[in-house]
Amino acid sequence: MADIRQARKTLVSRILEGDGEASRSERRAAFDNRGLAEPLTTLVEKVAGHAYRVTDEDFAAVRVAGFSEDQTFEIVVCAAIGVATRQYDIALVALEAATGNETRKD
Amino acid sequence: MRLRILDSGHGFGTKALFALIRTVSRQPVLDVIKLVKYRTDFYGQPMGVITQDAMRGPSTWSVGDRELMAAFVAKANQCEFCTKAHSAVAQGAYRDGKRVSAVLSDLDSASVEEPLRATLLMLGKLTREHAVDMDDMRTVLAAGASRQQIEDALAVCYSFNVIGRLADAFGFVVPGPKAFEAGAKYLLARGYR
């Protein structure tokens, strides 16, 4: 049985609330894909929507804006985990709706 | 890779491990390994727990089925690295390369069990459109997949919607088939931790 809910909470808690080089507000904004300024907006939107469209120039723009590689690493990781988390949560809601009273709580 | 720290920012012990991998496998270290070994407390370790459970934990889906799901999700995301990597693992697990290539090239006509086909279709929609609804789930249930199988498949989908994005965003080098074969042997023998 692959019940990843607790492990997923641990991961999300670590990347958003634990120590990091990027601020907690930047990591949260990347996770939510909301509230970032350029050039992070472009990078994070690509990671969330069509990651294969990310370019060297997207990373160069973030570097020129003053973000370190470690900060960029964290922001990209948060963006990827954020979109996967939203997908997973939406799918679980749909599954619970389809299975009625078989709903299992955390 | 687009971040130098992911190529060469590891500690001495990790660099020694990479040298050992290169010597034993006679292949370059895959970029995905460099990623998970960089600042492991932030991403590699907690993500590894999830991926190991999703891909190798108890499930009525076989390891081959789950690796096929990973490759299918990767293809839906147009992630070349993960599509090739997990196609190789699925082929090794199934001992049947034709099954994997048939599913990835045309799921509708591929000779696979209906619960697996319906589950893959749902995962593809979730990955491409970021949404599925109750009717989508009812379709999968009606095809014969259990609720638990769907949850297990969603765990695979979660992992590979993270990993594929990171592969493309960080610009993983896509090596030749021999490197993926070596990676597949490792993942089948040792898993994701």
C-alpha cells in the first residue's frame, strides 16, 4: 500500500518551513506559483506548466537578478513539488467522490 | 546541468561515491543521482522516502507496472530523460520491451490489462491537464482497478511529476542507452533510496 500522505507532509514541511538559502516566503510563493516577481515568475511558471520549455536564459536571468545557485535550486524544487501536490490533492478528492463512504481520512 | 552546484557542489564523500559508480558501471553518473545527492536533507532524502514507497512498497501493481506508469507520466510531460530511464527499468522488470514500447506509442491499441490501461489514461489526463474529476475515477474503477490501486498509481504520478520537472528544469544530460541500462539494473536491484 503506497500511502505517501505522511511522507509527503514531511517533504513539504521541510522545503517550506525548514532552513534554506531562499526565504520562506519565496519558497512558499514558488510552491504556490503565485506572488513572485520577475524573473522568478517566468521560471516558476515554466517549471509548473511545461518544464521542458525552461531555457538556459531563464536561469541566467535569475542569476543576474542576484539569486544564488542554492536559492534557485530551492525555488525550482518548491515549484515542482507544489504543482505535483495540487495534482495529487485534486485526484484524491475526485477518488473520494467516486468511492463515496469509502473515504479514508489522514 | 544548468546549476553548477548540482554537477560539482557535492562533498568529498559523495564525489568519492560518484567515482566508484563510474568505475563499477563504466558509465557516467546520471544527473538524477547528482540531484538527489546534493543537499540531501532538503530534497533527496525526504523525496526518496516517497519514491521508494511508491515504486517498491507493497502494491498489487507490479514493479513493471509502476515503472511503466512512471515512463507514461514522463512522456505526458515530454521529459525525455525520465521517459527513457523508466522505459528501461520497466523493460527490465517485465522482461518485455515490446509491451513498454507498445503502451508508450499507442495506449489504445496496446495489449495490456484494462485496469492498467484505464489507470494510465487517468494519470495522463491528470499530468497534462492538472485535473481529473469523479467521472474519470469512476471510469477507472469500472475498468476493474481498486481504490487502493488508484491511490498507489497516484503516488507514482506524484513522484514523477516532481522528478520529471526537475530533470527538464535543471537540464539533465540525456545519455545513451547503456547508461540507462546500467541505471535500470541499479534501480531494480536497490530501489530509490
